[in-house]
Amino acid sequence: MSGRRPRPPLISVDRLEDETMHQRAYEGQCTAEEDRHTIAKSPVRNPGPTLFALALGTFAIGTGEFGSNGIIQLFASDLGVSIPVATHAITAYALGVVIGSPAITLLAARVNRRTLLLGLIALFLVGNALSALAPNIGLLVAFRFVAGSVQGAFFGAGAVVAAYMYGPGKGGKAFATVMGGLTVATIVGSPLGTFIGQSAGWRTMYWAVVALGLLAGAALVAWLPRTDDLHGGSVANELGALRRLNVWLMGAVAALGISSIFAVYTFIGPFVTDAALQDAALIPIALAVFGLGMAAGNYLGGRVADLYEHRGLTWGYGGVLALLVLIGVAGGNLAILLPCLFGVGATMMFAIPTIQVRLTGFAPGAPTLMGALNLAALNLANSLGAIGGAITLDAGWGTLSTVWAGFALTTAGLLLYLVTVARVKPAAGHGDLARPAVPARHDGGTT
């Protein structure tokens, strides 16, 4: 393209606060549900309690997911396995999301969202209670798979309810509010879960997650609306998106590229104690630093995804590659490790809004399934990062060697993007690309 585009109008503070990763992943889904359920309705007078209940559910789910990473050394020691073997429990959770998210979304397409959410929180309780009771690593792996199968379907059903509660035109805002629970989980829930695990045992951490789930379940029973408007519908049209090559390519870009965040996050405990030679009491602080980076990157990445078509992904992936090298070379120094942990969380989350905008743009008519596939791809990244790190540890390359596995995977994701989908313009009509106030800029890719 030649010449400069006109400067877009200033974006309001309220709008910037709403442009989060999860809004962008599910905004199309919320819009579709608004059209189907609330086109002629007024917003619910007081949606706050319902949104709080949904956010409490995502907080509990996120604490269970991310908290497991902080106690990996504890259950590895207790169950008599190596850390590489213990990472199978992390991988199993991610695979539960990858397999369970799309499957439950499709199988429960016609189920009322209230009924579905209550069933999912019950399954979440079962998965985490059994995890707390697991007598060996094999059963722990199986139970983490069960717990993970809930996540994507809960987020998707939550999008439907959130859109209904706020009414027409505010579905994205509603779901961004709900998904705040997951962000809080990375900053507060995960470090607190790790502290509980260190103080009272790793099984107690899972019991604490069960307690959170019970509280969320009670809130959902009390505040989820009982209405036929929340019945499901057909997903036949959405299945057609699976025939689109660009959807699968973008999913692969996400799964490969984002994996480096988990090649670091999964092993923060060993990084702190074995590489930096610090007391285990510092692990929750390191997790919180990482979570703060994720929150910052998520906020900034949403803004960049509005303005540019590619830069959020290319800058994010490029930035994390540089930080991974720094950790691999000098991560044994705590003064270097902690800022780099913040940076890895920030740069990867900076990329994710652009990934999700592009993925939904390739299939604007299939928002519900794209929401499930978004989350499935990110949790496949979780699995790839954990597996890659376990391989380098098994090879005896040292505690910090896991970052090199992440480096290889993210490099592959960046190259795949540049030679394939970076050259393709998303389908017309996707929410962000259609917003006249903040036009997307083409910044390097051909159309």
C-alpha cells in the first residue's frame, strides 16, 4: 500500500479497557448470540451478580490450571517421579481442553446454557477432587484430563450468557468482564495456590480449587437466569469452517508460537530453585511477576490488534524469542530472570489478540466453534511447551534448557505465519475489521 492512512479517531478509555484477549476471541460469538436471543430485548436490569458468578467460575478454573504449574515439583516428589514425567499431568490438562472444548461445544449445542454451565462446574469439581486423591501419577494424569475438558466449553457457554445479560451491542464488553476471572487467576490465584501447596501439601491446593468451584457453583445456581432464551441451537453452519485451510493454519501458528510461554511457565519453580538457587518461597512471587506481564501484554495487545493486521503477532513472537535467548544464557541470575519472566508473559500475550482476531476473521460465520478452537489451540500450545521442556530436561541439558524448546517452537510458528496466512486477508465482515472508527492497518502482509 502507498501513502499514509488518515489518523484514526481517539479511542475512549472505556473501549480500551474492553479490548482484551478474551473479548477478541469470543466477540463474534457474543454478537451471534445477541442477534439470535436479544435483538429486540432490553438489557437485564442488574447483570452484575450473574457476571460475577461466571467470573468466579473462570477464576476457579484458571487457578486450577495455572496453580498446577507451581506445584509440579511437589507432586513429582510425593509421587516418586521425575519432573519430566510429572509434566504429563500438565500436558493431560491441556489435551483435555484441546479434545474436550470442541467436542462438548458440539455435543451440547442444543442444551440450555444454564444447564450446561451447572453440569460443567460439577464435572470440574469431580476432576479436581479426584486429582487431590490421586495415589499415583497415572491417575493424576487421567484426572487432570477430566478437569481440563471443562474449560473451553465453560468459557463458550459463559459468552452466551454474558451476551444475553447485557443485551444488544454489549456482548463483547460482557464477556470481557467475565474473563477477568482468568486474568486474576494468573496474578493472584496461581501464586496463592502455589503458596498453599508449599505450606499444606499439593493435594490441599486442589482441595482449595474444589472449594472455589463449590462457591462458584453456588453462585451460578443462585444467579444464572432460568429462561428458554438460553437454549442452544444448530452448529451445522459452523462445522463448514473446518473445511477452510486458513483456519487450520492459523490454529497451527497459535499452537506452535504460544508454546514458548508454557515452556517457561511450567518450569518457573525449577528456574527459581535449581537455576537461580533461590528459596522455594520465591516461586509464588515469580509466578505473580509472570502474571502481571501477561496482564500488561494482554491490554496492549488488544490495542495493537485494532490498529494493525500483523504487528501484534510478529512483534510479540520476535520479542519473546529475544527474551528466551536471554533466559537461556543468563537466567541463573535472579536479577535477569524476574524481568525476563515478566517480559515473556507480556510479549506472548501481546501476540494473542492478533491471533484470535485473524482466526475469527477467517470464519466469521462460525463464531462459536472458532471460540472453542481458539482455546484448544492455546492449550495445545500448553501441551507442546510442557512436552518440549520435558524432552530437553530428559536429555540432561539443564534446567534452563526448556527455553530452547520454546525458542524452536515459536520460531516455527512465526515462519509458518509469514509464509502462509500473513499473505491472506481475513473474510470481510469480521467485527474488528469492520469497525470504521479504528481501521486495521496492513503492515507488511500482502492481500
